[in-house]
Amino acid sequence: MTSYKEDRSSPSERPGRVVALCGGVGGAKLALGLETLLSSGQLTVAVNTGDDFEYLGLRISPDLDTVLYTLAGLSDQTRGWGRAGETWNFMAALQELGGESWFSLGDRDLALHVERTRRLLAGETLTAVMGEIAHRTGVKARILPMTEEPVRTIVHTADGELPFQQYFVKHACKPAVSEITFSGADDAVAHPALLDALAHPDLTAIVICPSNPYLSIDPILAVPGIRAALQRSVAPVIVVSPIVGGQAVKGPTAKIMTELGISVTSRSVAEHYRDLIDGLVIDHSDAAEANELAMPVQIARTLMQTADDKQRLAQAVLDFAQVLTDQAAASTRLRGSHR
Amino acid sequence: MTSYKEDRSSPSERPGRVVALCGGVGGAKLALGLETLLSSGQLTVAVNTGDDFEYLGLRISPDLDTVLYTLAGLSDQTRGWGRAGETWNFMAALQELGGESWFSLGDRDLALHVERTRRLLAGETLTAVMGEIAHRTGVKARILPMTEEPVRTIVHTADGELPFQQYFVKHACKPAVSEITFSGADDAVAHPALLDALAHPDLTAIVICPSNPYLSIDPILAVPGIRAALQRSVAPVIVVSPIVGGQAVKGPTAKIMTELGISVTSRSVAEHYRDLIDGLVIDHSDAAEANELAMPVQIARTLMQTADDKQRLAQAVLDFAQVLTDQAAASTRLRGSHR
């Protein structure tokens, strides 16, 4: 519908609070961009835990870890996951001993898994453990798991039902996907701090990061109360489309959309979130789609390669939120004057 | 009493079965020497588990691991513990995250702890886990924990009661020792396979390796049934003294002996084991002590620096066992002829 030009000459005023929902790599990049623009404590990042699993007796939280490493400046830029300057001697030794090795854990990365597992078994919450480690590693944002309860993303495929990591890593996303479900979601309780953040009067934007809508964002929205909290919020809900030029930037998004019979377009993304969002950010390469979308659209460079890319996209999102907020206020005034 | 010259010109016949009792480094070296002389399955190494502890949520068995790494040819020769070619990135990362780091675990070594912990928690026995890993890493000997039950060596010091690793690593053996006890030993059950090995009719020698008698061998002997099984055995029990030239080769042996009011001599070692052993192997440098010892003595080079040192000492021990066995047989015949 309406399309807003990116306007870097008049950035919005220092924004208030922001909540970002995200999965792993792509989402974490935008979260980092947002963090650079916001003061300490202003950004809450609610992270998918549907990919969490137990491996070698350790509790692994892939998306939480990617967000942590990205915000702490520890992530490997080339590989796209795990830590920079990583070594793999643990894994090599484990293979010699006959241990499981289908999921690679770097020697440095392992510290997080061992420490988290120990503390969880000692009765600490995932939130407390990740929060303390985030603080220690210099992260300014508040990183929250979507829930403390176990939710497990199950990918229904031609080869049977696969827990997410089995599908993603062990089967390298090869089996055709027919359905995705979130085991345990119905009984999970949305993170209270997330609900508080979503209800905060100073909240200026809720950002759904360019993560896989079906695998990374849907598990968050499947936790009872989160979808309603987004709908109830005073702040605009903005989605950054993970589709660029009719393709997904990373991961199996496009493949899954095709298998589920969904066209690989930002319009499909908009439709997926339709009763939930107030605006969509799409890439320049998909600008032609803007007019087909029945909602406000912001066109921006959504591919985030450099630090500058991340910050610029985050700024575009916050500016867009400001425009939507101003517009809603004007509309309210207008309705008021018609009375 | 009697002293036997080392005689390499006439090695004993291919020996039958041997049981070695040992702690960590020094004991493991002799176990390796014995393994090189014996066929697969002939050597059973019963290892102290009194030093075992839980750390970072992982089950650590320092002596079992040292024996495994030594027999598998994976141990670090220079450092004296852990694996060769080790890296320390896990530990460095753990420190950054605020985790405990007083006990260093190398990246490769960690694989053993993670794999063992996972399998123990899944219900496997320590024996099964270590046995399978030993087999995989090419170890010919049977490595047995002295018991499957938890026995914990407690060092009573001027600074209070310290679990062994706290005393040994965290306190660097500094506090003066007044007593050493073995928590849980009374309720522990000697490893059935060890009792079987000690009762085997083909057993030709029981070797108490040059480990710390108070910290490494006493916990094994504290497990009900093991001491009696040694006394009952048809094979000679031989101790290799850990004292060389009035000093301990490694670790806190000499310091502890002094603190406990025991003179740092092989005679003290002989007295410590007096109702249990049939012969003592002492170093050339302590040859003068041989005549003061009220038991058969073999003089050998007990310092094991090279692979050849280990094998030569092992051969001396086995030859000594043969001499003692022949002597006992002659004595029986003599007693028989006097009837």
C-alpha cells in the first residue's frame, strides 16, 4: 500500500524501548544493529528456543547462543555460527573415543554449553544463566528465551518427524517438509519479562527480525500469550522480510516455503503475519512488490553484510516505527476532529 | 634381607597373568612397562578412584584417565598429566564466562569427561565406559576402577578437611597433612573383576606400582576385600618403592611422609605394606637400605624416563616375582622332604 522512502537525513529522536523477536543468524544481525542505536537496557531480544536440544548430555540453545555471540562481538562472521577464532580439538578427540559427533561444538563454544548445563542442573533458570553471561561479555541488550519451558520444533518430513537440529544438521534440510509443529508450546508460559517489555508504556517498536518465519518466529508466537501481547501493544509491530530478490538470504527458508506451497515472496511473509503486524520492511530488490502489499511498507537494504548495514537497517526500522506511530496519532486526532 | 641382582641375561619365561595396583603418573608408567611385556588380556590394572570428583558438572577420574592416556600412548610426557598436543581454549573461554577454572581441562581431554559423564548418567558403569574407550584407543590391558562405588580421599590438614583434588590442585599440597581418610570405602564393594583377577590360578604377580602409598594405594586397599584378596593370592605381591635416593620422584609423597612423622625411606614403604607383600623393589641409589629390610628385595633402576626404563623395570619386577615363586616352591619341597 503506502511505501516510505528511506530517509537518513532526519533520523528519529532517541527512541524509547524496543522488543525484537528473533531466531539465529539473520535475526541476531538486526538485533546487533538495534543494540548499537539504543541505550543500555532499552532493547529486549526475545529468542526462539524451539531449536534447543540435549547433546552429549549438554543443553544446547543454538539461537540464544548465536544472539549472545553476535551481540558480544564473539561470533564468527565467515562461518555464520559459533565463535570466531574457534578450534575443534574436543570434537576430534570425541570422535576418537567413539562419541556422537554429528553436531560440531567448538572448544570455546563448549564452555558456554558446559557452564549452562551445570547451572541449569543446579536449579538456575535459562534466563538467569544467559543474562549473567551476556552481562559479563558486555552485551547491553536483555536477551530472553521466549519461555523457560521446553518447546521443541518438530519438522514433519517425507522421512518422518524430525526434531529441528536433526532436520537442520543431521539431515542437512534435505527431507521435504510438510508441516512444522511446536511440541510443548501449548503448555509453555510466555516469559514474564517479555510480556512486561511488550506492555511497557515506553515501548516504541516491536521488531520481528528477518529470521525464518516458520522455524524461528512461529515457535515464539506459538507460546500462549505472546501473539496477544503483540496485538495489544501500543507500539507498532514491524516485520523485516527475510526474502531478498525472491530468495532467502540464508538457511532453508525458501526451500521450506516452496515445499509448503508458499511463493517465495515478501507478500507471503506479509500474509503469514497479517493480523499481527503494522508494517513490513522489504529489500530494494523487491520494491516492485510494495504496491501489492495491503499494509505500510518501508523499502530498505535488508542484506546485512557489514556493521554499517546492520545499523542502517536498524535505523530504517526505528524510523519506520516512528512514522507509523505519528501516523496513528494523526489518524486518532483526525477521528477526534470528526466527532 | 636377601637382595637379588638384576639379571637381564635370563629373562623369565613368558609370564601368565599380572595384576597391578596403581594411582596416576608413576604407577601408570610401570603399568605401561608391564603391558609391553604381556599379551593382550594378561594385565589387569586396578586403579585408585579416591581422587575422582565432580567438576563443572563432569565426572573426572584423574588416575583412571592418566592410566588410560599412558597405556594408549596419548599422554603428555613433559607436563606429566593430560594429553599430548593439548590446547586450552575451552578453559580460556570458560574463564571469560565466569566459570570455575581452578582445575584445568584441556580441549581434547574434555572429550573423555563429557563422554564419560553422559554415559554414566545414562546408566552405564564406569568399568564399561572406561573399558570400551580403552579398547577403542588400543589399550591391551584391562583397566578397572578399584570399585564402582564412590570412595573419596579426604586429606585432613591444618586448613581443615580437603577432598583430594582441592588439596592437590587448589591448595597445591601446601597445608600440612595430619591424616588421610577414605570416605565411603567401608561401604564400597571391591570390583568383582579385580577379585576374580586376584584369585586367578594363572596369576604370576601382583604389583603395587610406585604410586603414593598413602594417597593412591591405600584407598584401593581400603575397599573391603581387596587387602584379603592380596593376602590370599597364590602369586607374590611385589611393591616398587616410590622413593628414590630418599626422595619421592613426583608429587607430595615425601612432604606427606615427613608431615605424618614417617622417614622418607623405602624401609618406611616396606613397613607400610608389611603384612601384605612378599618383596620390595628399590632403586640402586637406595641399595644400602636393602640389608635393613626384613623381606626379599630386588634392586633396579626405578626412575622411569624412557620407554626402555619402563620396560626394563617391568621385566625386573616380573623376574623378581618368578624368583620369589620358585623360592616358595623350593621351600615347600624342602619342608616336604623334612617330614
